Amino acid sequence: MRRLKIILGVIAAATLLGLVHVLLPSQHNPFRRPDLTEPMGLATYGKLTKLKRDERLCRQVLSAAGVEYSILPADEAETSCRLAETLVLERSLTPYNATPLRMSCHQMAALYVWERNIARPQAEKLFGSPLRQIETYGTFSCRNIAGTATRSQHSYANAIDIAAFVLEDGRRISVQDDWRARDRSGKYLKRLHKGACRLFSVTLGPDYNAAHADHFHLDMGRTEACE
Ligand SMILES: [Zn+2]
């Protein structure tokens, strides 16, 4: 009798888990395949993190989302910053002012999700104007974190510095000028920073230190920070 109860209990638990798996929307379900076009949810960060360990899956989900990229072979030329095979962003949802943007696959995936769910819809919501361009200081750069002996995530093509946003109506919102503004521009930048913290491993802005007074640093490295 006791054994029967245990068996029935196991069947009930398995059925319940199966139901949760089927009914839980994919963005909240860490066991579902990553999909960069689904809304953000409880499992989004975990799924983006999973892409760090699965390059093949990462490239598949980027392509499935319509992100266009080319593949750069491993680069040993810069001896202090040897790079494994990386991607170059060809086309995302929003044009960038600087090219080429060389990035790891998972960094490109997080950037796409941020554009899609935060940067673009918030521009429409706060200004009623689509986002025309994102201004960046670049991605790959063989250097240390300013003032330290530690390699920056930029030296692994695993980070991007973002300085400003240009809207279709001509308005330009820059981290340097508008971060502390008590208007829609300030609110826009705060929302973008907060949203980035839900997607990237590290999000740094002007409140972090003077070196970030004019840009957001977003990376998918091993540490985690939201400042
Ligand atoms: Zn940076």
C-alpha cells in the first residue's frame, strides 16, 4: 500500500511538472529553447547566459531572429589579445554609427534583445518616435579596464560602449548630456540602463565612475554588476 502511494505521488508530481512545462510561457521557462524574439521574462537572462556555453545554438537563435552577421576567423595577430572566432554585426533592428562591430555571439544576442525589448519600444513610448540610430564607441579593443591590470571584456570582443541614441524626429539623447536630466531624455536613459541590467552580466553607467560619464558599458563577461 505504501509503495502504491509513493508510485502515485511520483506520477502526480511528474504530471504536474509536465503541465507546468507545457503551460508556462517560454520566456519564463528555463528549459525551453532560447528564442530572441519572445518577450522578456523570468528565464531571459538565464537563457542568454546559456548561450555563452553553446556557440552553435547561439548562432542559430541569432539567425532565427533575423540578425545578420559574418564570421571572423580566430585572430592571433594581436598577441596580447588573442581572439577565438568572433562575429561581426551586419544588420540588427537598429543601425549603429560605427562599423564593423566585432562581438562574441552571446554579446550580440543580448544586445539584440535589449534593442528589441527596451531601447526601441521605450523610444516610441516616451517620445512617440522610432529609434533611428545607436551611437557606439565600439566593441573590440585590446586593453585593460581603465586604471587596473585586469583585461577589459572589450579585449574579448565581449562588450559594447554606447554613447547616444538618435530618434527619427531628429532628437539626440546622449549619456553625457542627459543622464541626470529630469525630463523624458533622462527617464529614457534610466530605463535603458535598468533594462540592460536584466540582460547583460555587467551594466555600467555614469553613476559607476567618471570613466563612464559619457557611455553605458554593457558586457557578457563572467562577473555580474549593475551600476
Ligand atoms: Zn566599455
